[in-house]
Amino acid sequence: MINISIILPVFNADNFLLQSLDSIFNQQTSASIEVIAIDDASSDDSWLILEDYISREPRVKVIKHETNQGPAVARANGMKLARGHYIMHVDADDYLVDGAIEKLHSKSIEFDVDVIIYNYLLKDSVNNEFKGYNIEKELVTSNKHDVKMFFYNNSATKLVKRDLVLDMIVGNEKFTATSEDLLYCTEIFIRAKTFYLCADVLYIARLHDASYTAISWDSELVLKNRVATLIALNQIILNNHYDVLVVDNVLSKIERTILEYSFVYKFTVFKKAREFNDLKGALRLFKKFKQIRLRSIELSLNSRFFSCYNVIKYTGFKNMFHFVKVIIVVYLRRFRR
């Protein structure tokens, strides 16, 4: 019996892939593991690295996409082949901390929960480290209020029972990385009943422009993507038992993202946002989204003043200055072209 299946989507990660694989297979653990690596039509040497690795490591399975299909489809195809009792995700440019697999395996046996959530660190190109989560003490709970703050933004910080990932919405459509994580975590959160918070740092995520999960600052594309995200979220709700807490949290997160990207949009695109009608239709799928909230988004998409006002109101001055930096980066990229 395989205890843990590790899903590893790969796209142009030849600089980091070997370290990622070694961080998994150099672990001392009593767990039976398998790695399912999905090369998503990389144009670098990632496939050669995978071929070499499978020649000496029988616990690796590989899938090769002839065309790039995005992380959602790559992960979904990997999960379809998984045989482990639990599933975890590792990005090809990230790596596991020593002892991570044994820690997760032992806690999964001890508590038999649906989901284990663990701390992780973000590391930039000069090795500065930032906390991703701040889980301070371990907790076993069935109360979703206890874990909601750690749930939505990262697929790679959760060990999930394989039964929970069957027939998921994510993987049926293509989304940007942020939405793929949000939808995967939302569907898991709705389905799961028991949770364990692990206070140990078990995962290191790299921050760099080439990352498969790096955020795209194409604000127009992101706004269009939010329409697809909302439609998929509605489908997730229809397919599962309705959970008011989850839906409220996710809608608030999506609303905040729309307002943030509206701010970037108004200062980089210089045209009327045609996406609002589509957004309005998608948001109206949810009764919780009142007209006043729709009006707030409409004003942000059509007015620089209100885009500034709303991003400050809902996210604060600190985040506004962060998005000012994003706008500067957008202009620098255009200048370089």
C-alpha cells in the first residue's frame, strides 16, 4: 500500500527540478511514497532530468504533455494516476524540508484526519525567507473556523486524503495559478470534516519570475480569469453540500483580488473595462453578492479615483503601495520591449 502520492507539475524548471526531486527521495521515512511528475510541455531540459531520474528511481512515474495545459490540468492528470492513501503537491521549483514526509506520515497515522496543513517558508532569489503561514501550535479540529485562515492560497501546504480529490472541478478548465489553488483548496475545504494544524515548517517555496506559480500581472487577463473562477466556484457549490462559511470567505477573497487588479488595470490598460458585464453576471450567481458590492467593483473598474479609494479601504495603504510597485514593474517591462 502506498501511503503518500506526491504530485509534481513541471514546466521549464530545469534549474530547480533536481533539488526538488532529491528533497523528496533523500528523506528518511517509513512511509511508502510515489511521485507522479507531469511535464507540461517544457521547452528546457526538464524532460531530460525526469528521464534520467526514472532510470534510477522506480518510485517516479512521469506524464508528458505535448502542449502546455497549465498547472490545474497537470495536477489533475497526476491525481488520476495516484494510488496513495494521501495526496500532496510539490511544485518543481520548491522543495521539502528534511523530515517532512515522516512527520506527515506519522501524524496521518496518529490522527487519521482528512487534511493536514503545515507551515511553509517563502525564499527569494537572495535567500531572504518569509513566513507563508504562522501556525503557532498543533491542533486537531473539526471546526472549520479554526483553519480557514490557512486554507485557501496554497495547494502545496496540505496533505489530503485521496478520497477527497476524486471528481473535482479543478482540472476540467484552465486557470491561472492563483485561481487553481483557490478552487482546489475551496473544494477540499467544503468536502473535508477533520483537520490537523502542524506548527512545523515542512515546505520551502521559491519566489522568482520563472516560477510556474508566479503571479501574472496582466490585470486584464486576471479580471477575465475571475469570471471563470466564479463560474467554477458556483459549480463546486452545486456539486457539494453548501457551506456558507466557505462561500463567504472565498467571495471576499475574490472581491479583494478584483479590487486590487482593478487598481492596476486603471493605471496600465487605459481603456474602459469591458470585463465588468461578465463579472457582474458571474457575481450574481451568488445571492451574498449584493448590489452595493457590485457597484463598488464597477466604480473601481471605471474610475482611477475609486480604484485607489477601494484598494485602500479594503486592503490598506501598505497593500496599495505594493500594487504601485506592480504598476511600475509593468511599465518597466513595456519599456524594455
